Amino acid sequence: MYVMHARRSNRSMCYERLFQWAESEADARKTIELKPDFVKGHVRLVKAMKEAGKPMAEIEAAMASGKKAVTAKDLEGLEAQLATIVPRVVD
């Protein structure tokens, strides 16, 4: 299972670099489906949604979902990464 979520996360990053936000979002969602506590999946999802111009309510919902899914020790890192993407939402 490890390999599948990592592959999807890496492909999401590749789509991100190509500014293909819909594809990046789809792979980030699949990453989260495969490994819900994987921080990078949540970060990639929020970035893809923001760059694609999704409504802030949807982005905030994705962020809240990510915060619930990750382990306590990873939460601080997730919040810090999300703050660089959407600074006004994460304080």
C-alpha cells in the first residue's frame, strides 16, 4: 500500500509543476483515500484547490479534514505547511 499512495502523491506534485490543477487535485484526493494520515496528500490537495480557484469554504473544509486525519505529532507540520498556502485561514 505504501507504494501506491507515494506514487499518487508524486504524480500530484508533477501535475502541480505543470499547472494542471484538476489532475493534481484528483491525485491528491486518491493519495488521501489510500493513506488518510499522509500529510503531503492534504497539503497537495489544498494547494491544488486554491490554485484552481475553488471556493474558500471548500478549501477550509479540506484543511479541517486534513487536521482531523493526521496524527498529533504531524499536526504542527501540517498546519505550518498549510499556512504557507492559505495564510489567512491558518493562524
